[in-house]
Amino acid sequence: MLSPSPKHGPVHRLRAVGRAAFRRPGQPKITLRTALLGALATAATLGFLGVVGTLTGSQLLVAGFASSCVLAFMLPGAALAHPINVMGGHLVAGVCGLTIRFLLPAGWPSAIAAVLLSMLVMALLGVLHPPAGGNPLAIVLAQEQWSYLVAPVLVGALAVGFFTWAYAWLAKRIRAGASDPLG
């Protein structure tokens, strides 16, 4: 009995339906390999933050870092996913959020002002990173203290930035044909 052609199998049909339903012009194509490696890198990054947070008694897992992982590991070549953007964007957004939190009264207008300020400062400093835009919102609404800038913002931003850099470095070494990416 002949096996069905891969172009006519259920996986091919599912991919075709997905492409037709969700693909938009300009959206980058992400291979299954990139998606799987990105998922592993995300698990390593967030797992690291979870373990360190547990050991230190600090909350290091915040939504913005998960969003950063999606951007950095699924689109590693994107300008907004560079480690400097990841780290700088989160730090700038944290400082802006805390500044507004202590200058304006609590509430959603202040939270919106903090997001807008962080967008402006990230853009002016050249460290635009969209996932960091949620940091000032959370900071103002939760009325966080300046210590929030150290943990989770600084520690998390450095960890995500490091994992982003390491992922890009390993991917570059592997693409260059190095037999041992760590050697």
C-alpha cells in the first residue's frame, strides 16, 4: 500500500488552513524548529527566574518577561528583540512607572501616563521594547515601591537579556557550522 504524500496528509492540510486563516502580509514565517527552540529557551529563562525567585523569596516572574521571551525567541533577528532593547526597555519602563507612581495620585489616569512616558523615553533612548510597556501599568496600579525596580525589574531584565544574548549567540554559532557550539 502506498503511503499518502506529505503534501496531502492531515498535517499539511492543518498548516494550510492555519496559513490561510491567520497569515497576514508582512508577518514573519516562523518555522517549527524556531518555535520549538524558542519554547525551550522560554522555559529555561522563565524557569531560571522562577527558581531564583523561590530561592530568594522574591517575585521575579512577571507577565512582561514572558512577552519578552515570545518576541526574543520567536523573532531573534528583530530589532526590538535585541538584548539591549529587552534590558533597557524594562529598566526604562520601570523607572518611568515608579516616577509617575510617586508623582501622581493612584488610578488609571496615572497608569496611562506612566505607559505613555515609558513609550516616549524608550523611543528617545533607542531601547523600544513593547513587552516592557506593561511594567508601568502594573507598577502604578499595584502601587509598587522603588525596591520593585531591583526585583523583579532589574534582576528579571538582566536574566531575560542574558538568555536572549545566549540564544542568539548559540544560534549564530550553529548556523555558522560550528561542530561544538560551546567550544
